[in-house]
Amino acid sequence: MTLRWSSPLKSLFWRAMAAFGTVVVATLLLGALLLNTLVQRGSADRLAQSLAAAAPSVALWAAPYLAAGGVPADPGPGVPWLGGDTGGRIWLVRTDGTVASDSGGSGEYRGKRLEGALVTRVLNGEVVRARHTDPWLNAAITVGYPVSREGKVVGAVFLFMPESSLPGSLAGAGVPAVALAILGAALLGLIAVYAICRIFARPIARTTVALAGEKQRIDWVIEDMAEGVIAIAEDRRVLLVNPAAGRALGLPGPFAGLALGAAGFPAPLAEALEQVADPTGPGQRQLQFACGGEELHARISRVGTQPEQSCVAVALLQNVTTETQLRRLRENFVANVSHELRGPLASLSAGVEAMHDGLIPEPARPRFLNSILAEIARLRRLVDDLLELSRLDAGTIEIAQEEFDLQPLCEGLADIWAPRISAAGLQLKVECPHLRVVANYDKVEEVLANFLENAIRFTEGGGVIRIFARPEGDFVRAGVADTGAGITKEHLPHIWDRFYKVDPARTRTRDAGTGLGLAIVKQLVERLGGEVAVQSTPGEGSVFSFTLVAAADEGGQTG
């Protein structure tokens, strides 16, 4: 498997290569120097022994000359291995330290006076072997041997061999050869180091790739989470805000690196994050706050609680608007149902108890029975509405849809409601041409009937009620208009809410509704694919309407 190394891993690899390579090259150089020293030392010892072995014969040859005070210009073939290209020399030195003869051939040192402990020791009869360096000869292996004649020191011979001519010496092998050998060894060492670094780096590379992949997957999860995630460092700077959190807070970003105070978070959230990010503050916080018309719940926890670790506050944001609305709806629903049931039950209880105790005279009993029946009918309507609304909420009502003409439905509905409308002193008009829609016949009739009942209830005698339908693009708008009391603006946003009643004074009258009719209408229309609407002007009347999907004609047109 081919591993793609990240830039940090490549940097780590080459740093390791540089370190190990430096160690290898330095080791090779030090080893070469040490080897050179050992070789030179061994060669110097062997050369010194050879010079010491030759020194007596040279001294024997030079004794008569030094004793007589005369010295030949050339020592002659006494030690021929010192001649030629070896660079070796023989000095014959008188007792006063003066160089009497030099085998170098040029005679440049002849007549010079030698001083120092080495010369003194040899002229005192001591054989000396040493690495000798002086201003005249550079570094050389030196053997000093006293020359005696009849038991008396008459001078000395000095045998020199330069270190550059030592057999086996690295220096004697020549600088290019030495450099080439060291370079080759260093190259081989670097290749070995590279291979070793690759072997050791491969598991690290695999681990790094795995960690990078895991981090990428975590980033993807955080990016795609429906819940918002916010992370704040101990220095109060933003580390992370995922898209869901940005949308929930209504902030565009970017956020990374911003100070907490500059990120634009709502004040309650920013304060809680700052408290949790503080190592001395609480480790967890929960809060619910409003933001942009939505209810958000934040659960904030601290990550990294050890003293040596930096603390990070992580907040998980959830939009709980729907849950909050449902909770409030349940609470209001229970309260409203209890309120709606209390009135009829109290009336029923009072009437039945009065008749049971004989407090109602015989002639008045029919009236009381009619009142009891009316309250029972009211309770039945309330229970029926609750059951229908519950089925709509649960989605258990199957509403089959078909294509039909609205005109017969509206005219038939007018015929049914005409007697009641006439008895209330109202006029009824129908304005509905032939319009075909795709809907459920019974449910559309139920919606219009609900509108008619409200119009009759809130329109005074002499008023007009109108059933209408008209085309509106790909839809048909149908509804009921009246000339009744109308609805003020503050009531219009809540007109479709459950148990909401515009005129609380009429809630205890016999013709009062349950407050659920318009809520049921809204649910039915939405299930049919339409929308409800209301327009009203106090003192002039109201128009309740809804849309239905228009049926397509044979040419593909709607209407």
C-alpha cells in the first residue's frame, strides 16, 4: 500500500535523516581519524625500531670522522635506504651541537647549531627515539645515537624519517584517496540510515494516516450534525462553530480564532461559555434562550480538567422550538379542555340535582330537560371535535381525493343551510361557477359548513352571507363572506389556534362553539394541499377562505 505522507510527517522524516546522517558522517570521520592515528602510531614504532637498528652501523661508520674532526661531504652508502625518494636524512653532529654533515644533498643545514634537551641527552650518551618537530624538519620520526671513540663521546648521529613516508599511513595514501574512501563510506551509511528511517517511519506514517482519516471522519460528523457544536478555548477564543450552530444563531462566520466577545453570540450563551471555560468555574451548564424567534437549548461541558491541560468549553445546541411549542400546546390543551368541560358539567349537575331534590315544579321540568339536552349536545360536539383533531394530528384519517365540480356542492350546501339562515334574518347568496377541483367532497363541505356556522353566529339580522368560489392560478379559492361584526387585528394571528375564541363573552351561551372548529378546518385544508386565509374589518364583516388544487382539463390546463 502506498502511503501519502503529510507535510509534518515528511518534515519529521527529513529531520531524523539529517540527525542520523550527521551522526553517521561524524562517526565515520572520527573513526577515520582514530584509525589513521593508530596506523601512524604502529608504523612510527616500527620505523623507529628500524632506525634504531641501523643507528649503530651509522655511528660506527661516522666515529673516525667525528673523532678526527673531519667529515665527508656525503655519508656515503652506509644507510642506502635513507636516500632516494624516501625523504630520510642523516645528520652527523659534533659535541658542541653543530651539524657537521647532512645527507639531504643540499647541505643547507650544515654548520647550524642544534640546541635542546634532545641533542643534550644524545651527546650525554643516551639513545633517544621520538617524534620530533623543529623549525627545520617538520614532523619526523627521529632516532638519536651517540658516537663513541675509545670510550669517549665524540659526537652523535641523528636519523630522520618524515611521517608522510610512513608505510600504511592514511596521510601517505594521499588526500584524494582518503576523501574518496570517507565519502563512499558516508554514502553507504546514509543509504543505510535512509532505509532504517523508512522502516521506522512507515508505522508512524500508517498511524498518522489513520489518525488523519479519523479526524476527517469526525470533522464530517461534526459538520453534518443537526445539532450545533461550539468549542471555546481557555483563552476565550473560538475553536469551532459547525454550520448547524451558525444557522441556529443566525451568524454567518467565520469564527475560528475570534475572541468570544467578538463572535456575536447571544449574551446568555457567551456568559455560560466563559464560565465553563474558566478552570475555576462550573464544569457544566445548561440553559435555554431565545434567538431569532427560535428557542435554543444549550448543554455546555468542560473538556480537559487536569491542571496541566488547557480547558475547552464545548456547547451542544438544539433547536427546541417545536418541543417547547408542543409542551405549551399540551399544557394549554389540558387547561382549555378542563375549562370547556367544567361549564356543561356544572350546568348538568345543577339541573339534575335540582330535579332529584324535587325543587323543579312539574310545569318547569321540560324547560330544564331541554337545557340538560343542550349541554349534552355541547359536550358531544366537544368530544367529537377533540376526537377528529386527535386523528388529524396522528395522521390516522385517510382523506381520499377525487375530481369534482364545486358548483353543485355550494348550491347543495346553500339549500341545506337556507332555513337556518332565513330564521336568523339573514340573506344567503351563492357565487360559484363551474370549477373542477381535486379534493375530498365531504371534507370541503365540512370546511364550508364551519365557515357558515361562524358567519351565522356573528352576523346580526339583516346581514348578508355569501358562499363564493373563484379560480386563482393553479388553485381555486372558496370560502364564506359575511357582513357581521368583524375581527380586530390583535385576534387575527390566533384565529386558527385551538380553543381560541374572539368573543369570550359568548363562550357560555348555548350557541357558543368549542373553539376547535377553525383548528380542524386548518388541518383539513392542509391535508388537502391548500391554505387557509382570513380577512376582516371590524364593523364591516369577515371573509374566511381556503385554496384547493384545480383539476387539469383535457388540454393540460387547470381551471
